[in-house]
Amino acid sequence: MIIFLVASVVVLFAAMWVSCVSFNTAQTYKRERLEKTSEATISLLALLISGSLLVISWVFDKIHVPDYGPWLVVAILWFFVVLIFTLYMRFNFVWRFVSDDLQIGGGKNLVVLCWLATIMVGVTSGLFFLAVPTLRIAWNVAPPPSAPPQIVQVECHMNPPAPLPTPTPTKSKQQPKQGQSKKKAQHK
């Protein structure tokens, strides 16, 4: 992990140096363009930081392996570095300009180029450091235990017993109503 962290910092400084050297002539940009870029970056980082915290809490809740922690901490630190630099650019650097046009390159306002390099390297490195433990966990998850086979005994009668004959209804003699009332009176 330390090797990847050092490599990402080296890539960041190399990207800053290349971007500052490659812009020999100053280019004119609108201040509104920088404001929109910083607002989009802040929105992206809000999702990435909250997602990182979700992954961190899930990892420590489900998998009790401490070696995933440093990877996730470095990922969220990269996101916070980019967030702090972006907030500085949005609320301190951009607001000090009165005009809408901004000269970038050729030795003027090189902090904008450093900021763009920090966004690219910081977000990419943060996602890498977030993906490594997440993918390691996904690949090392044991399959769920299989249920033991259930043995069900089934009894099958090849010659079922013959059905019983249906009883025939018996004929009953109906007595006249007068006779029925006499029998009731006798019972009482």
C-alpha cells in the first residue's frame, strides 16, 4: 500500500510539473468556467466521500480484518485533499478576481493547473485505494454453505384398496302429521 501511495504522490507532482511546463503561453478562460468546474467537483466528492464512509462501515461491520483499514483511510484522505483544494479554489482563489476573464499559463495563475492535476490524480488514486479492499473482499468471500440434502420417504401403493361401495338410501315411511304429534305427546 505504501508503494502505491508514494507512486500516486509522485504522479501528482509529475502531473503538476508537466501541466505548468506545457502551458508556455497564457490562455484566456472565463471565471464562470472555473466556478462550474469547482461546483461539479464538489458534488462528485460529496458522493465519493459518503460512499467511502459507507464502504468503510460495511467492511468493519462484516469483515473483521484490520488490513483493509489503511487502504480505505488513504482513499478517503485523497478525497479530502481534493475537496480542500477545490474549496480553496472556489471560495478564495476565484473570488479575488474582479474581471470575468482569467489568464492561465505562461507563468500566470498556475495554481489552476495544479488544481486540475490534483483533481485528476486525487480522484483516480482515491478510487483505486477504495477499489482494492472492496475487490479483495469480493473475491475472498466464501460461498454460502449448502443445505444438506433432504431425504423424503414416499410410500407408494401399487395396488390401492378398492373403494367402498356407496350406501343405498333406505326408504322411510312417512307418517301422517297427526301420528307424529301423538308420539311427541307420549314422549312427554
